Amino acid sequence: MREAAASAIRREDYAAPAFWIRTVELTFDLDPAKTIVASKLAIERNPQAAPGQALVLHGEDLTLLRCLADGESVSFRHEEGLLVIDHPPEKDAFTLEIRNTCAPEKNTQLSGLYTSTGGLFTQCEAEGFRRITYFLDRPDVMAVFSVTLRADKAKYPVLLSNGNLVEQGSLDNGRHFAKWHDPFPKPSYLFALVAADLVCREQKIVSRSGKEHLLQVYVRRGDLDKTEHAMASLIASVAWDEARFGLPLDLDRFMIVAVSDFNMGAMENKGLNVFNTKYVLASPATATDGDFAGIESVVGHEYFHNWTGNRITCRDWFQLSLKEGLTVYRDQEFSMDMAGSPSARAVKRIDDVRGLRAVQFPEDAGPMAHPVRPDRYQEINNFYTATVYEKGAEVVRMMATLVGREGFRRGMDLYFERHDGQAVTCDDFAQAIADANPGSALAVNLAQFKHWYAQAGTPRLTARGSHDVTTRRFTLTLTQSALPSPGQPDKQPCVMPVVMGLISTDGRALPLRLAGEEAAHGTERTLVLTQPEESFVFEDIDDAPVPSLLRGFSAPVVLDSGLYDGALITLLRHDHDAFNRWEAGQRLALNRLLAALPGTGELPALDDAYIDAMRAVLRDPALDPAFKELVLTPPGEGYVAEQCAEVDPQRIHRLREEMRQQLAARLHADWLWAWEAHQVREGYRPDAVQSGKRALANLALTMLVLDAVAKGDPVWPGRAYQRVKDAGQMTDRHAALKALIDGHSPLAQGALAHFHGVAAGDDLVLDKWFAAQAQAAEPLDGGGVVLGRVKALLKHPDFSMKNPNRLRSLVGSFCRENPAAFHRADAAGYVFWADRVLELDAINPQIAARIARAMDRWRVLAEPYRSAAREALARVAGSAKLSDDVREIVSKALE
Ligand code: ARG
Ligand code: ZN
């Protein structure tokens, strides 16, 4: 931890390294208190770099024992986080031998080599390798690694590293060793080792080319029965990448290891993915449908990194989206293909867009706003963001839309043909996709398209239509604009693919003939907006149509369609695009909430037109239950807040709760029907069909409980309580628990106690128990109870500040996912936030910085929240000892 204010690292300062490292031989004498690392590096001068430069290695929290160049001692000096060898041998190539120690058991940051439940694990992305040994810890330095691990055999029976196992055997004193060799040159951030007492599920597979591979999933003893889904997801991932992108598994052996203390979701180390247990372990009794889906997508994500990230990696960390945006796009497509039906694909797309809007849009409007390819950072770990990941995926998706599915595949092929084995930039990727598709809208507008990489902020797209009965023309005028963001006062117009159609008021998809065209080209097309304003004229349109724009959310923008209720209801009923049907329903709800927000009274009674439209969706036999659940769920409080110039979290919560209450009461008979009609009677499968039915039935239960509690009727709360007790699987048990808590039923306490009992110490189930309480809906009368509960839970024997999952489930959920409980007039939520951030910063700065971001949007808060939030931020910023991680977040917030 550095105490001085960190200065920014800038993209424009990139320079190739003065030296390359071609091979690395690492020997570890593993011990939790003191691990000895011997490293032998084959170093070559970079002939392109200026001569006479010092060899500057990164190193953090290490003790150096020895440093030899070509077998001779060499003089060195330490600088902040660096080992400087001013006069390395004056040769083109030489060997550097280093011996150092590190202390895994003191490593509470969980970056580098650390201990977790008796085992030793590593996390090296982004800059953790320098916490293991001295190295050129930057992604453009790629080396072939040979690794020898030595450790106590009884405590660490399993010794793993990247690549192939070359040799293993016994040593004296109850120790043993294993030697691994990874034939693929890789940057240090992809290094991994594991030494632990683990068991594994394994499976041999034969790839399309006839090659055999061994797949393994390593977990703690007792968890083997929860690895079936992860293994199935891995097998599916291997098959999918071969089928869809022609990318085979390039290793004989591919391993996944689950660890319970992990800062992020998972890590794509070459051949040895290390995962948060949350994204590996699942059984119907312990995991929800959402958890099963999360495992499938993260297993896919890390596996797909093997090509997009590992075979082709990033030149520098500013290019992080090169691998993350692309790999998120790939995992989203994988999950859609796995979901199957067009409607299940749409449900996945809606989920992804909901996530983007809930997290990335606020990020892009706040103090941490940054381009998909950032220009500067203080702490790279703060840039593993929704912008780099999810907006980055949208940028890739737009490219795919602009060049078409086959065109995108051609582009990917060219990308690998050109860059396999290299460390490259986002420009290289975009260039490959464009070059493979000459004449495409992407290729023609490439320079302009790349504004998506360079500009922060969410563009706004405004659409207005006008119909002329006499000329039978419909003119659609699209306007784009973007607000300034930090360091970017003026924005250039973007290239926006707008997938669209026109619907007649009676629901027909109209043939689309643009002015100047001979004939109509189908009923859906992609308009490519490149100017600040453009008009598109459609011919042969008899009556004013309803435009359905931005289908499938074809660009990551805020759309102002200017449509009124009647048109929105037409879209909700008839649009051919499921995404836009959902969007129309959300807009109807949003408009009602926004209209009531400025006042102080209750939400006015919802109009019949809206209620009837909701009922029609709920009862429509042609629609999927999963889709209905999405339509019937009003927009989240965070999303509503983003629509306001000044945010009153309490008011938003009240109105949204009243909306749910009205939907519960007015659709009572329909919820009864929905509950009855969507019970799953066959054995549990986490697939799209079953999980959709459960989602809708559980929404119905939530509404029935909500309505019953309001009316003092004990029947539905009683049923929900019974479900918590008897449910055969976690999805239903968890949903029933949440229904009782968020419905403020007196039975919630008993249900929680029961839930804690059946958790029987299972960490992931306990995380849900904590999270359900931290996310509990604040009661409208009086309120303020959730924080008291959360504070009490900090002292619960099952709570620990040191385990990131547990911390996220209690502190993270409260500060970041429960606005009405967090933003209190008495500022107690902010005091709690500041205390936790400071406390945590001394343990794990990465996680502290994530929690710190709960205050990102403080400037748009109404008083008294805004002043109180500023005060809390200033208190944290004024702390003498702050990590670079937290300092960057709070200082940007206060800028
Ligand atoms: N590359 C990993 C993934 O997206 C994330 C690792 C990030 N780790 C970190 N400490 N910032 O799959
Ligand atoms: Zn990733």
C-alpha cells in the first residue's frame, strides 16, 4: 500500500519494454508463512528499444534473497515497487536468477499468492505476479513457463500449475513435488498455481478434430456432488467455440479450480482457470436457477478467454476490453445459443440489457465514467468495470450487427490469422473485423465507429416520426447527442446501428421501402446513423405507423422514442421483437412512476389501460413465462433514479412499492392463476423452460404475499413459509423467503431462522441468507429497520470481513443494491459505508474500492442526502492511510 497520492498512468505513454523475457523457470518451496521462490529468466534486449536502459523489474511485498546475472552477482537498488538493475550485462541475451520470499498467509488482499481454507492459490491479473516474484509484470512480455512446486504432501496433496504435468514424485521430510510446463508463451498475469487438498471430477472428451482432452474440476472434499453443472458447462463451452468460431481446445488438459476466497468471479489462467466457488458449486438444493445460469456463463467466459485473451492478449491494460468486451460478447452469445428458442434468447438479451442499464449507465454518468478503452488510470483494478466488460461487449455486438453473422466470423478468422500469439490493441481488433468486410458499414465508417472506444458517456438517441397521408410517406428523424463526461467536454457523433421495423396500429409488420429504392426490403432493417441528425423516408405507408426502434437493443444508448401510451401498448401487444415488447412495457411503468415523482402523495391509481395491458401479457398463451415475469416486474429503483435530474431514493422506493402493491391487488385473480398454472412437477432441471415457469410462479407468490400482508390475510404468507420449509430446491425456497421478507410478513423471522438451519454451514447458501436481509425492502411506514439488522449481522458468527463473498453479500448488497435503506435522512447509511470502507481498505483494497463506489452518484441526490454523502466521502478521502484503489474512487467522486 502506497501512502502518497498515486499519479495517473497514461495510455499515450505506452512504450515497448527495453527487455523481453523468453523463458521462465520457477521453483516454489511452498509454505504459508514463508514461500521461497527461485526464478530463472532468459532475458533478451529489445533491439527496438533505446540502448543503455536499466532493467526495471516489478516487485511488491517481497523479500529479495539473491540476484545473479549470468551467474555473477549484479548490483541493484530498490525503488517504490521496483527492482532496478542499472547495469545489466551488455549482451543481447543473458540469464537472470532471482531468489525471494513472500508470505502467503499475510496476503489478505488476495492478489498474488495467498491462503484460503488451508490451501495456497494465486490471482495474478492484473498486477499480482509481482507480489510473487520480481518480473516484467506487463501483458506485452510473454514467456514460456516451466514451474516446479514443492510442498508438504499431507497438507497439499494436489499441486497444479499451467499447461502439462511433466513429472511428479516424493521428496524428503514428507514433501513432494510436481513439474509443469506450459508450451504457450504467456504474460505473467496468466500464471497460476494451486497447492491444496482437493478432489476432482474429470471427464475425457474428444474434440471435432479427433483429439482427446482431459477436463477436470477441482473442489474441496465434500463438494464433488456440486460439480456436475460446471463440468457440463465446460464440455458445452468447448463444443460451442469449435462449432461457432472454429476455435478448438489447444491443451491436452484443462483444469478449473474452485476457491472460496476470491476477489472476482473467476480467472482465465492458461489451462488452469481459478474460480470463485460461487461460479462452480451448484446442486438443486443449494443453488438457484440464476446461480446455474451464472455458472454456465462464467465457465464459458473463462474458457472462451483461452483464445480471446490468452492466445491473443492485450498490449497494455488500457486495451483490457480487447479481451473482456469480446469475451463477454462471446459468453452472451453462448448462453443465448444454449437457451435455445428465440424467446429464450430474447429473455437472455433482456437480462443482459437490464444489467447494463443498472450498472454501466450509472457508471457512465458518474465520476468514474471512462471510455471502453480508458486513457488513464491510477489503479488498474478499478477498471475491471461494467464499461470495459459490458459496454465493451455492446461495441463488439454493434460490429457484429454491422457486418452480419458470417461477416463477423470472417473478421474473427482474420483476427486470429493476423495476431495469434501476439499482444495487441483494440484498434487491431476493429481493423481485422473491418478488413474482412470491405464495403460494410463498419469498414466504411471505421474511424468514426472507433469513437465507441474513445468516448465515455451514454449517447442519447431521439426519434421523431411524421406521416404524410397524401404522399403516403413516413419520415423518421433520428438525432444523437451526448453529454460531457470527465475530461471529455465535446463529443463526436457515433456510428449507431438502429435495427427497426414499422408496425401498423392493428399490429402488422409493414414492408420497408426507403425513398429511392425500387422495392421493399423485408419488414426489418438496420439503419446506420452516422450524423448528428438524419431523416429516413419510408414509402407506401398508408396510415401513421408505430416505429419499433433499436430492436434487440442494437446500440447502447438511451432512446427517447417520444411514443405515447397508445403506441407503447401497440408495441407491447404486437411487436415482432420480444426485446421491444418488453421495453414498451417498462416504458409504460416508468412513465407512471416519473409522472408521480415530483409530488409528495401516493402513486395515483394505475389506469385500466395499463393494468389491462399487463393482464393481457400475463394471460397470453403464446408468451413464455420467463418473458412475462420480465414484463410484469417494474423497472428497478436504480434505473428509475437514472431518469431523474435530482434523486430522492425514498420517494422512488415508495412509488415503486406502491406500484407493486397495486399490481398485486388489481391482478389478484391473475396471480392466483399464474401461481397455479406454473408449478413445475417434474424433476429439477435448470433449463430455460423450467426456470421460466419458476420465475413467474415465484413472482406470483411474491405478489400474493404482498397483497395478503396488506389485507391482514394469513393464507399466502403461510404458504410461502411452508415453501421455505418444504421446497425441494433452492430456487423456490429462496424466492419464498424473499417474498416473506420483502412483503414484510411477520413470518419472515421464522423463515430466516429455518433457512439458516437448512444452510447447514454451506457458505454459498449462507451468503444468500445474509444478502436477503441486506437487500430487504425498507417498510414504507417509518422504515430504517434494515440498517439496524445489517449492523447486527456484522457481529454474527458466520460473518467475516475477510471473505469477499460474505462481505459482498452483506455490506455490498446493502450499500449498492438497497437504495432506500442506504440513503437515509439521518445519514446513518453513509456513516456505515465510510466505516466499512476504511476498515476494509486495510484488509483488501480491491474490494474496499468496489464498496466505495456505492457513492458514485452522490451529486444527483436531493438534500439532505447530498450534503451528508459529501461529508462521508470527505471523511474517507481525508484518511491518512488509503490505498491507491480507494483513493482513486473517492477523489474522483469529490472532483
Ligand atoms: N480476467 C478475469 C475475467 O474477467 C477477471 C480478473 C480480474 N481480476 C482483478 N483482480 N481485477 O474473467
Ligand atoms: Zn474476462
